[in-house]
Amino acid sequence: MDRPTWFDIGTRLQQGRYKILAIQSANQEDYPVYQLKQRTYIAQDTQANPSQCVSLRVLPPEAVTSTAITQELKLLTSLNRAAGLHQHVLAPRETFLHTTQAGENLCLVYEDLFGPDLWYMSEVVGPESSLLPAAMIWKIAKQALESLAFLHRNGICHGNISLSSWVLTYPNVDTLDVDQVLTFYDQPNEVGGIQSLNETCTDAENKPYNLDGFRLKVQDLAKAVREGDSRDAISYIQPCYCPPPELLYDNHVSTATDIWYLATLLADLAAGTPEFAPRLLGGEQKSATDRLLNVQHLLGDLPEPYLTRLARDQDDPPANYSEQNLLAAIRAGPLTDEVQRFADEELELMVDLLKGMLRYDPRQRYTAEQALQHKFLEMQRPGES
């Protein structure tokens, strides 16, 4: 795999316009969105607004010829005039090529100053970091659905929803001047420093979660499709989560697929289940069919014709699962007393929402707009802005 040339602090790119001030987060190299080596910097736009900072993501030469990345950038360009794009989607304001001895590096410039994605928060910094407080999970659910509603209104199915699809951005930090930004990030100019900002969304380890300090946005639209486009649905099966039935048996990917995968993610966050631990609605060790069979004890019996098809794929006939225990399974998760849990009434409402998002028939599954009208998301919680 090719590797982009990493830049020293003070390097200027794009004919001197962008001056690199700091490495934004080391995790962007080792756990990249595009499965490519990359690095993200805090940079100063010396021409448009020298007093403020931007994020600058550098990708390797192979990104220039990547069909998936080209398609994503083309899709984002088509949405430039759609109201709400930059509120809900992590989209670059500018792309350019920077030539080095290693080749041409693809550079993406973002207005947003952003931190970790949800995968990094739940896996990289340790299992305890996946135990997010209830108010934060509530905000993640609300803003993730708002982002999907934006995509779906514009006829786009993300198709690849996972923890790494969601990144935390910091609107309040975007307005700070250069010195204040660097103080806020407290970022060393070397790889290896995992900052408390990236672990807890705050600027110090001993401070509580800053629920007003982030805006969740969707990213990584490399597999996104226009609603109604014909695609091989099997390629959209996630390696760990339980797939929705339509991917296995109808060979169909749609906006309802996004809703299913988001619900499986939210169920794990509510239970405090890290990504690579045995999860409520899946399991890395099982085949896609086995994972779908396994969730019947949480979601109830598969309807026909899915049940007959499932039985045909198994050596043993599937058991009858009439009891729906999703609520009990979430309550049995590893959340500790140190983490703010949902009250019983709140958790019951959340599970009711998740069941609507996890209906086997994609035609009956909640849309993003319908889910946003659910009573669970009408509650007033801190940090909901």
C-alpha cells in the first residue's frame, strides 16, 4: 500500500494557502475512514481567513485513482446546493492534489474541526470509553437520524452505516482563533498523543462529557447509492452486525437498510457493548444467515417468506422465538454505576423506537423522519442542541 508523505509543522500547501499547525489526531492514520493510510492536520487558511483554522486530511496516491472515493466526491458535489449539507454531512469544501516524491496526495479541506468517530471512542481508547452516558447516546441517536433524514430526502442511501460512519465535529471551536484552537486541542506536534479531547469530547480528563460541545455528522459515503439504483446487495452486508433480511433474500439495498444498521449500532451503545465484543444484534464469528437467525430471540420470529428461506439454509430448523427480549438484553449490558444510565421509562421508550427501526419488512420499518417523531426523541435532555 502506498503511503502519503507526512508533512512537518509549518509546511504550506496549495501554493502556500494552507499552513500546517498541528497533527489533529493520530488515530486518523491507523484507523482511517477509507481503509487507506492518512493523516489529518489542523491548518491555517492564510488567504481566506487567517484567524481561523480548518481540518486538512491527506490521503495517499492510490486515493487519486480510487473509484469509491471519486464517486463519493462526485456525490457530495451534487449535494452542494442542498440545504443542510454541512450541518449533517462531513463534506470537504475543497479538494486538491499535492505532488511529492511518493506521488500525488489527495488533500481534503474541511471547514469543520473534528475529533474522533464513534468507532474510535468505543474501541481504541479502551472498553470503558464505550460506556457513554445516556444523554450522549440520546444526542447521538437524534443527530444520526437527522443526518440520515437529510440523505434520504435527497434520494441517497448511505449503505455502509457503522460506528466509523459517524464523526464528532466541534461547531463552537470552529469560531475560535488559531491560538484558542491549539489550546483547546492541546495537541502535541508528534504522532502517538491520544488527547483527552478525543477521548471524552472535553478539553480535560477531569471534566464531564461536554454534551453541547459536539455535532454528530455522517461521513464515508464511498458505498452510497441513489435510491432505486441497482447494486449487489450482498456487498452491503456488514461483517459484524446482523444484516436486514432484504440484503440476504431480496438482494435489495435501500434507505430502510440504513435505518436497520443504525438501530443495531444504537442498541449496542445503550447496552455498552464495544464493537468487537459479542454484540446484541450480530457477532463477528457467525455467518450473515446465522446472525439473522440469532436475533429472533430479541426481535421475534422472522415472517414468511424469510423464515422458510432461512430454514432452507440451515441444517436444523429454526426454533420458535415468540418472546421479545431486547429490553432485557440492553438492561443486562455492562454499563456501570459510574456511567449515567437511562431511567427505566426512558429505556422502554428507546427500545420501542429501536423495534420500529428493526422491523423485518423494510416497507414497515420506520423512516428517519418517522423515527424523529418518536416520543423517545421528544424528551428534553441536556445538550440536545
